[in-house]
Amino acid sequence: MSRLDSALEPIYAQVLQRNPGEDEFHQAVLEVLDSLGAVVAKHKTYMDARVIERICEPERQIIFRVPWVDDRGEVQINRGFRVEFNSVLGPFKGGIRFHPSVLLGTVKFLGFEQVFKNALTGLPIGGGKGGSDFDPKSRTDGEVMRFCQSFMTELYRHLGEYRDVPAGDIGVGPRELGYLFGQYKRITNRYESATLTGKGIGWGGSQVRKEATGYGTVYFANEMLGTVNGSFDGKTVVVSGSGNVAIYAIEKVQELGGTVVACSDSAGYVVEESGIDLELLKEIKEVRRGRVREYAEERRAKYVTDGSIWNVPCQVALPCATQNELDPDGARALVAGGCVVVAEGANMPTTPDAVRVLQGAGVLFGPGKAANAGGVATSALEMQQNASRDSWTFEYTEGRLAAIMRGIHERCAGTAEEYGEPGNYVVGANAAAFMRVADAMLAMGVI
């Protein structure tokens, strides 16, 4: 059941009416509004100025056709999106996702989350998100290049380092970002490095950007463990997914003394009690673009196709795959298996009912807008380097990332305490982020 304050119910009803069929967006809005009862009771101005309604409505929604020609000479047509949600704290900032599941509601939910995630970093960036229903996995390099060039030919007019700065996301890695930036540079005849982040190290990219989301999630989880006098040292950890976020979460857990005993992909999961062989996993996923099943075959490890990775006993769980992957049954399995901390590496991977199961059992839960903010934080650091024509070392950049994640944890924990919900990172993250955005909107008038 929702804890939605009666004063906020009409706002949520309006969101449902204005955005029919967009379930993920509804879920993201409700999760934030659930946390704001005490905030709006204390600060009446937010309601009087209708700040919440304004925050729930994107500043701009861009939908466009993406025509391109495949290797057989046949014309293909995809749909592109960019939802520029809120720029009150700085230029719109958020990734571009290429996946067949991408719809307007998907991009709106991600953009809405991005507004609050970016606010928590304390950096001067607004929130937005983009994408397309194009699937790069089934296409050749030439087809991906032609699609990216067509996509950017339409989108470029909405971008700029002071306007909107995309990055990568699911389906958009170094290859896609290279093609996108190349087309932007070609069309504009300007080398505006800070217009796109996640670039290659040799052409304006930042050290640690590849590792940042996974590393940041682990840093945040380590701070959570610290509140109960613990750390990753000696802990058993389960990480869902096996993409970029999961791989570098595994790497940082291992560096901090933890043992990751399971990871997954969309077809199944592998269990290795002695710990995942990270170098082999990187070889299969990053070089061969292979599947977790191949890892299990080469390591002769247990591979499961019809169960849930959350049935694997652990003390820390890091959902790093996709939205709504951890349901109430999975949450109950984690509780039964001795889990004490869950931190989201993906965007909204835990369903609302599963969050309630975890919190009801006393499991510390770190929502994605806080726990996985390391990626966008390092993108903002990339923008700083581009603006100053500078390049920082890996060690310096990682130090900045670690400090930002500690700051986010302190902000969330302190705000939760202030509003009578000690240890509730959902309330802390939502309230702290909302107030930063809302106060800026109030200061700028009716925008």
C-alpha cells in the first residue's frame, strides 16, 4: 500500500490522467511523492507555488523519426526520443538508451529519476534522458554507424554543453558514442567536447567513466555498511547483470575484500562460491560480447536458467541489470538468505512492494537515484575537464568520485534523520533531491 499524503493525491491523479499507459513513469513519480508528506507539511510554499506539479511535467519532449539503410540496402525506420525534464540546476544531463523496449514512458521515467539523481550529486546539472527502439546487438558496425548518424542528424539541434548533454546507457557504449559525437562534430563544424560524455579517453573522455556507476554503487553500499559497523571485507555478495555496471561493481567489491558469488544476464545466472573470475567475465562480455552461459561452461560453474539469482544466499545484493528485476519473492529470498544491504546499481530495479519487504525486515535499502549516481557524477567531471581543456589522472578522478558518493550518502542519511525516518534512504534521497530542485525553481519564478 502507498503511504501517499492526502495533499499529494490530486497531484498523482493528475499525473495518471495526463500520462496514460506509462506505468514505469507512474511508478517513479509515486515513489518520490510517497516520500514528501513531511516535507510539504513543513514547507507550505512548495504546495502554494505548485512546484511539484511543475517538476512532474517535462520541460520538453522530443520524438522523431530515424530512417536509415541496412547492409542489404533496405530502408529501416526507428523512433527516437529525448525528454528534457528539468534544467533548473544546469543543462539537461542523462544518457541515451538503444533497446527494443524503449518507449516514451520508459524515457520519461528515466528522465524523471535523472532529475533527482543529478540533484543529489551537488553538481550543476539538470536531468533528461533519450533513446530509441533500435537494437544494436543484432546489427553490424556499418549499420550501427548509419543509424547513429541519422539519429544525431535530428537530435543535434537540441544539444549543446550549456543546453543538453547526453551520455551512454544500455545499448550505447564507446562504439555508439563515437559515431554520435563524430556526426555532431561533422554537422556543427565545432569540436564541442562537453556536448557528449562517456567519450573515448583519447578524444575528450574521462578516466573512471567506464567504471563509475559500478564503483559508485559499491562506495555507497560501503557507506551503508559503515552505519552498522561493517564493510565489504569478508562479505558474500550477489550482483545481478553482467554488463558494464555489474562488471565494475564486482571489481570494486573484490578490491574491498568482498566475494561476489553470482552474476547474471537475461538468459540465466551463474553461481561460483569461490568467487567470480572477473578477468574471464570481462573477456567474455567486453571482448567476445558473449553470454554468462559461456562463462559457466569454461569455469564448470553452476548455471541456472529457470530460477532467481536472489535465491543465492548473500549479505549484500546489488541489482545492476534492469528495472523491476527484484520483486517481493526475490526480496523475501534475500531476507531469508541473510542479506543486510541492498543497493541499486540499475535504475529502479526493485519494485515498490519489494522495497517494502526489505525495509520491513530491517534490510538497508539504497535507491538507484542515490546509489548509482556515480556514473552521471563522473560525466559531470568529464564536462569540467572538457571546459578547462584538461585531463585528470585515474587516481584523482576516482578520489573525486569517492568523495561525491560519500557526500550523497551523508545527504540522504541526514535528511532521513531530519524528517523522522532514520536509516530510510528512500525518504532521504527523495526529500533531499526534491528540495534542492524545488528551492531553485522557487528562486527563478514560475518556470
